[in-house]
Amino acid sequence: MPPEAVYIHIPFCTNKCHYCDFTAYVVKGQPVDEYLSALEKEMEMWVRKVPPGRIRSVFLGGGTPTVLTPSQMERLLSAVRRFFPEWSGDLEFTAEANPGTTGPDLLRVMREGGVNRLSLGVQTFRPDLLVRIGRIHTVEDVFRSVEQARAAGFDNLSFDLIFGLPDQRVEDMERSLEQALALKPDHLSVYSLKVEENTLFHLLYERGRLPLPSEDDELAMYQLTRRRLAEAGFVHYEISNFALPGRESRHNRTYWLNEEYYGLGAGAHGYVDGWRHANVRGIREYIRRCRDGRLPVAERNPVPKAEAMENEMILGLRLLQGVDPSRFHRRFGRRVEEIFGKVLTSLFERGLLTERDGRLALTERGLLFGNEVFAAFVGEAEQACG
């Protein structure tokens, strides 16, 4: 099937957060308009090479897409409509936003341009922690951005929160959850901090200057999150994601269901026509290649059937509903037990996997040891397929 999802990367930010290893650059002095021209050229090249299906989801990520001016945003959204004109009636069009960067004019342009879901990078409601992790917004900015978004007509809001931050306590996480729920979001993505290389946090960690919570406290924060959000009516549908019924992220399900999507922009990753690719990360190199009529792909690899089978399990088990064996059979012409029988038996015996409503799903224990479960599938399909 042709791709029905589009990811567009806007690699500009007001500043670089201390934990961020994404392709993101401080916007001051950057050739933003040239970048938008390059994005349009890349869209044109991809849809000519692999024509799209009826688009079900679009995601503007970053970086911070809301650092664009209203006119720049209008230009970008117009290009999306031009190159991907067939939209499903229930299209989910998400834009990431940092609190404090969403003025009324920009929100109006976004809403009129088709964006119907905002994902706000809140991270924490503890003011000194916001400063500690390199965020420049305040708690008051969060309140203001939510109020402005509602006034602009956005009725689908998602918040990002992080736990396991330096010197963060379980009670801090509890307060952040309560303040988040008071703002009535429709979706929450709650992630554990990962100290990535090439970040300020990694440098501090290497020097012994990053006082992270204990593993027990981090686990307590996760379990608290699950319990409190369940009490508030949220469905825990993916390891790190919670939604009111019907508000699950459709775009992210594209990734978890191992479906193809366009990945556009500097540093973006895509999965098109059986190949995964990663674009060049440098802004000027990206612009240069697009201007020259070349796809800005830095690395491109085919996805063999065995690898696709493994991805089906590894990604699908992130969803709490689990993997549908009948879908696996339809997609690959093989029963899941034929390919992963030994792995499944071992995971069942260890209490990490169960069968629920005809699907293979993580147990409570498996949820806490997800990476161990996922690693068990690596290389297994290749052996089974000979």
C-alpha cells in the first residue's frame, strides 16, 4: 500500500535543551525560508517517486515547528495540501509546540491550515526543574498556551512529561500529573529521561554531576503515572502513552504497527516502498541537495522480510493491546509461532508475555522489562527463514 502518513521535521528551536539529541538548531541566523523551499522540493520528489495514498495522519515535529512565523507556517501548510491533496475525512494533523511559542496569530494560521492536534512539550511543572533541563518556558506559559489553543479551536491537546529528571522526587511527579490533569488534556506522553550522547546531560553524567533519581524512585514515578491517569479515565495504550478513549495518537500507531510513512526534512527518518532511510542532518547540505534535485537521503536500506517480521513484534508489543497473530499471518504468509516459537515459549514461561483477547501482549512484568522482551526477537526471524 502507498504511504498514508507524513512526518515533516522542522529542525529549529529557540534554544537547545540539555537532554536533546534530535536534529535541532537554534533558529537565530538560520536560512529558514530556504529550508522551507527545500522541503517543498523534497515533497515534490517523493510524491513523484512514490505517489501517496489517502493521507490519514500528518505530524510536524522538531525541533520546534512553532518557531516559524505565521507566514512561514502558512506557506508550509499550503505545501502539505498541495503535494498531499487526498486527506481522509478523519485526518489527524499534529504539530509539536513549545509553551510560550504559540501566539494567537500563529495558532489561527495553523488551525485554518488543517492542524487539528497540538502536542505541547510541557516536560515538568516544577519551575526550577524547567530551568535545570534547559527549557525556557515557564509554568505560566503552559497555562497561557493551553488557553490560547482552546480559544483558537483546538480540541485535541497532548502534553509531554518527563520523569527521572535530575533531583526529581516522586512527589514532584505527582504534582506535575495533577497540574497537567487540571488543564484537561486529551493525551499524555510520559517518558523516562534517557541520557543520550552528544548532549549536555551526557557530559555532566560522565563527570558525575548529574544527580539522577534512584531506579526505585524512577519505577515509583512510572507506576504512579499509570495509576493516577487510569483514575482520571485515561487508557494506557502504549508503554509511554495515555489517552482518553478515542484520542490515541494515530500517527504514532503508524510506527508501532510497522506501516510505511514519508519522512521529510533534515534528519528525518522514513519508511517508503520497503526501504527505510535517514536524511542528511546538516541544514545547508539538506538545502543543497534538494536544490540540486537530489533526494537528501544520507542512508537507505531495504527491509528484508525477516527484519520486517522482527519489527512487527518489537514495535507491536509496545502497544498494550499487543500483536495480532492473524494480521501477522496475512502480512507475511507465515504463522507467528513458526517464526518465533522458541522465543514466545521462553517469554511466556518467564511471565513476560501473555495471550489477551487473541493477541500476544506484555504482562505487567513484561511492561517493566520491555527492552529485554524486544531484544529476544532480534535475529530470530532470519534464522527461522533460513
